[in-house]
Amino acid sequence: MTDAPDMQAAVPGPAAEAWIPTDYSDEIIYHTTDHPSEWLIPRGSGHVLGDEHGEEPHDDVPLLKDGDIISFDRRTQHGTGTLTVHHLPDEDEDDSGWSRWTIDPPMPAAPSGADMHLCLADDPEIYGVEPGEVADELDPGTYTVRFYAWVSVPFRYDAKAGELVRLVAGKRAPA
């Protein structure tokens, strides 16, 4: 399991993939796992879904039923880049063709059905969906950024196996 005190959504860690229930996906993510089944917590004769910290939820949370569908968000890593934020031109400078920022390499294209994001490697609270969004938060300088993508994937609870099974066109498939 992968834990971080907060802002994990903006902190792509060393793992290639990380999973979180879609209902828990927000600007601040406290916990992700390497596989959706790691969110299952045994209770009585079945399982419940852990809370946003991956811990035992309140007693009033009902047991999952065989066949329940739960959507998970999968985060995948897509490398790093260098974001350079340029100084604002002086009033007397020609600013035609001027750009506030440059990025190398360019931000990767989003995988099918996913949303791309980037964040500062050393300050995960600064993140966005476009380099300009991140650059607007920064002083002039050079920064390392991480690229990552989020995509929602449905899983079905298999009570007999006690696991979550990825749905692909209504069939069982490995996560």
C-alpha cells in the first residue's frame, strides 16, 4: 500500500499505478493502494470498503453485496519534465510571441479515457491540468514537474472470492 499524509492526488509516488475509490477522489487524497481489492476490510461474514484513509469505516457502513459495482480511479505515471517560467516583459519590451512558460518535454497526451495532470515534483500542492495553470502559481525559474493520468475503472465485488474484479465489457478481467 502507498500512504501519504495528504495531497497524494498531486504527488505521483514511485508506484507505476495507484488506485482509489472514485467517491474518495478529490484534491486531497490521503490513501491509495496498488490494487482495488486492498480497499476491502473484512467485517463479519463479508467485507466493507475502507474509509478515505483505507481504515475501518464506521459501524453503520453496510457490507458489500455480491455483484456490487464500485468505480475506482487509477493513477498512472507518465514521466517528468522541466517547466521554465519566464519573467514578465517590461512595459517597453516587445512581447509579441512571448510566452510565460515553456516545458520540455511537452506534456504527454492523455491515454484513452484519462485526464492528464502535472505537479511540481517538490511541492505537490501546486498542480494542474495544463502547464500554464501551474506556471501561473510560480515565480520565474526552472522547476521539475511530474506527469500523471487519472482514469475511472469499474470493478465488481465477488463475495465468494472476497475480491474486486475489474469489469471489461461486462466480463471478468485482471486488474
